[in-house]
Amino acid sequence: MAAQDQKRDFKKRARFWAEKLEVNMVWLGVRPMHNKWASCSTNGHLNFNTELLELDRNLWDYVIVHELLHFFVPNHGKLWKSLMRVHLGNYEKMEARLSKYV
């Protein structure tokens, strides 16, 4: 699949999750990032690492949901973990798979 198609599909998936989680996403970018998979700001801006485009789509969901939940919970505490589990089930497996790519 061409890079532009992957990018389009990734953004479509991010918009799907934003709608599902009722997050007002103001801006969505996919760009090279050196030390992280994604970032978000309190004003609704989300950035995702272009390297994600080469990974399994289940891992896309993990990173997308991870970032979107930070609009509600700014840390990785019990509430954040509970919400991850509600939306993705055993998210720790995806987290472990993603850590292999770091």
C-alpha cells in the first residue's frame, strides 16, 4: 500500500476513535517524530509518528486510543488504565508488542 493511502487510512482510524470517544480533535498530523509514537495538546492537536504507518493496525488503535484518552486523563494512572481496558481489552499485550519497535 502506498504511503499516502496508509496515512489516509490512519487518519480515518484516528477520526473514528475520536468520534467514538467524543474527543474534539482540532488538528491531526502524521509526521516524523524522533523519540515517541504520538503527542497531544490540551487545545485538541494530535501528532502521530509516521513510523506507525508501517505497523499492524491493532497497534494503531493502541496509540490512537492512548493519546485520545489523555484528553480526559492526563496521566497513566488507574483511571487511564481502566479506560484503556474498556476500549481495547487486554491493551497490555499491544503495549508490549509496540515496545519491541522502540
